Amino acid sequence: QVQLVESGGGLVQAGASLRLSCAASGRTFSSYPMGWFRQAPGKEREFVAAISRSSGTTYYEDSVKGRFTISRDNAKNTVYLQMNSLKPEDTAVYYCAGRRVGTYSSYYISPYDYDAWGQGTQVTVSS
């Protein structure tokens, strides 16, 4: 089981960019499909983006398509979320998640599909 630690959150103005990182411990990171989720105050945790083990397949929630990019560097045991053109409605705690089992090209969008979670990093976008 990997352990995940997010970083890169902060307070930015609308239109700015941030890159979140999620560092994973353990030697099995490359076998984990990964995802990013977010949770705003008073709301349920929602899917943002997912990436397969091989990086060959990515998937995005509709509201972030064209603005956010998920990527991974298996040599560095790290998954990233590049967020451009940020909007106030992107304000939330962002969590990365890993799934222990997955095929080479599979991705997962339900939080119940994931086995490991980071502690979260706050992203606040002011208008």
C-alpha cells in the first residue's frame, strides 16, 4: 500500500495557475491507477481527473476539461495536476488517490474505487 502526500496548494486569483503534486512512497506506485478529487465546504467529494498506470489514458470531469492536466512520473513516484485558468468555483481541498489494482490502461472515477488517499491540499481561488 502506498502512502500519498499532496503539495502545491495555495491562494491565487482567478485566472492563475497552480500545479499540485502527489508524492507516493513504496515501490509499487507504477502499478497504481491514480486520481485527483476535490471537496468544497458543505459538498461531497467529487472526481476531478484520473490517469492510468501507463499514463496512456486520462479522464477529466467536464468542468475542468481543457484547463486541468493530470500526469505522472513513475520514476519519481509522483502524480501531478496542472491547473490553469483557475476559477473561484475550483476552491476546495484537493486529494490524490491511488488504486492498488488496475489494468495497464484503466482509470477510475469513483472515490470508492481507490484504496489510498493523501491528506489533501487547500486550493483557494479569489475573484
